Amino acid sequence: MLDPHIIEIIKSTVPVLQVHGKSITTAFYGMLFENHPELLNIFNHANQRQGKQQAALANAVIAAAANIDQLENILPVVKQIAVKHRALGVLPEHYPIVGETLLSAIQQVLGDAATPEIMDAWAQAYGIIADAFIGIEGEMYREVAEAPGGWSGFRNFVVSQKVKESELITSFYLSPQDGGAISSYLPGQYITVRVQPEGEQYTHIRHYSLSTASGQPYYRISVKREDEAVNKPAGIVSTYLHEAVDVGNVLEVSTPAGVFTLDQGIDIPVVLISGGVGLTPMVSMLETLATEQPEREVTYIHAAINGRLHAMKGLINELVQCHHHLKSYVCYESPVEGDVYDKSGYIDLAWLQEVADPNADFYFCGPTPFMSAIYKILLEWNVPEERIHFEFFGPAGSLIE
């Protein structure tokens, strides 16, 4: 428990952090990787280059400072971060390194404003926060290791099938190399894949949503090849998987994780909305709903540029034909000749009101601009926040500008 005076000091720094938070976290990561380059084996390099990780950490630091006297207020966020830390393999010994570097970054950016009293207060506060993370993550490590089919760290999986789903998306079926059982998972969760492409100095880790329902002797991920674009280099891991990984190759995988999951404890209608490769967790949810909740009304809406970039059309159509409680709609931004679709252009409120139930539970995933548009539509439709669920591909951001 922190002394009230320490709490007062920490809370007094919130306005300064709001101004300088991004500068502090940018300095933090620069120092961290310069002094401990081995940690580049854990962090997503692309998120670093794009500034996503710096922004996410800045928001987390500000939230921790603002709630230092009531950390239970941010417990859901702490658990969400801890889930990703567990999937990545963050360990207790990493926390002192992070703490020392964060304090140095605060000192560097704030200069003389970072008085000894403020630095001592932050050192004490960081200790409390780090202990919370270590405790939560330790319990998570124990749970996944002791669960049926579970394991610690990374486990070798063999690519048993490689299926091209569209011009950009390919599915990889991953079977355990040791032939043993594998952990079950909740619809919407992901696995973490660790690779070291030829010529890369460090390993690269990525989270990929599981794109099929649990219960199979394999995991399936469906990966979009991220090609080079304006101000955006090609994806190192997605390109490697598409071009260099084939049937028989081995990938390192950690146990399923993630907090974006389908609530199966209720029976109200559910609407699943996906854009592009955001369909991956939705397909897992749809397959689960098809077999486990046959009395629940389900509407699945997918948006893509056109039919050539629309993955898993056959699978979705087959599910809808075999299960009377499922409905599916397709929206193509720029359809081409031969495409079969329900709407061209973009999903809008008027069309959504025609095909979806306003009293449903809504889940959506896709590129951030797509999710922002869907979120605003749902708010305009007066859908309550508690029935709106979404997931970012990378570090958590904001859907409201």
C-alpha cells in the first residue's frame, strides 16, 4: 500500500504525463532496446515503427497514475495487457528492466521538473504496479500449463495444411509436433506465433485469431499477406508465412489467449460484423454458434473490397444452408463482374437497420477505420455500450477521434 503523500505526488503528475506521455514512452523504448536488444525478440517491431506501442503504453501509464489510489478501477485493462504479456512470454525478470528504463525516460524528458521526490514516488508506484502484473500473469501461466492439453512457453506445431482462401488470405492448419492434445479455446481468441525469417536478427512474434471453432485436433489461423503500401513496408511475418512456410514446416506457438470472446451465457440475437481479414474471429464465433446455440438468432455481415478478396465464402454459405438460425450478408466496396453480394459501397445505418436486430449483441473486427465507422453507426442506432464488442489487431487504440 502506498503512502497517501506518494499517491498525491503521483496523481499530481497526471497533467504532465498527458502532455509528455508519448515523448516519455518513445524515449523509453529507445533506451530499452539500446540497452537490452534481446527484448527485440519479444516486441512487435512494426508496432514500434508505427508508434502504436508508444501510444498504448503512454495511455496505460496515464491511467495507472490517475487511478493509483484505486487500481481496481483499471483492473480490466491490467488483465487485458497481462493476457498479451502471457502470450508473448513476458516474465517477472523483465519488470525490473522495464522499471529502471521507464524512470530514466521520465527523468530524461522532464529534466529538472522530475525532482527526486517525484522520481522516488514513481519508483514506489511502479513497484506496486509491477507486482500486480507479475501476480496476475503468474496465475495465468499456471492456468494454461495445467489445463488439459496446455503447455508453458512455446510449443512446436507442424503445418498440416495450407489453404489459399482469397488473393491475400491463406489459412494454416497447425498440428502439435508431439502428437499430444491441445488446449481448447473460446471463440474469438488467438494464438501467438514466433518465427525467425531468414536474414532476420531477431525472432518476430504475432498474434493470429483462431479462425475455426474449438474442438479440432489442430489450430487454424487465416493470415492476410500485408504487401508494401504507401508509408507502410510489407509485413515481415505475414510475407514469410505466405511465401516461405509450407506443409511440413514447424512453427512455435503459445497457448490460446485473448479477452475478445463470444458471450455464450445469454440467448439474445447476435450480430457479427467483419471487414477484410477481421473475419477470422467471427468465423470461429459463427461456427460455435451454429452448433452450440441452435436457438439463438445469428446474423453475419462481412465487408470486403470485392469477391476476389473475400475469404471463406464457401464455408460461410455452407454453414448458413445447414443451420436455419444463421443469416449472412455481404457488402462489397467495389464489386467486379461476377460478384454476388447484398450491398455495394459501405455498410451504413439504413442498411444495417434492414438486416440486423437492434436488440442484438454486436461483435465486430477489422481495420481501425472500418471499426470506427461501425462503432459510430451502432451508437447512432442507440445500441447500448454493453452490447458493443470489438477487438483491435494490435495495441489498443480509440475508435473515437
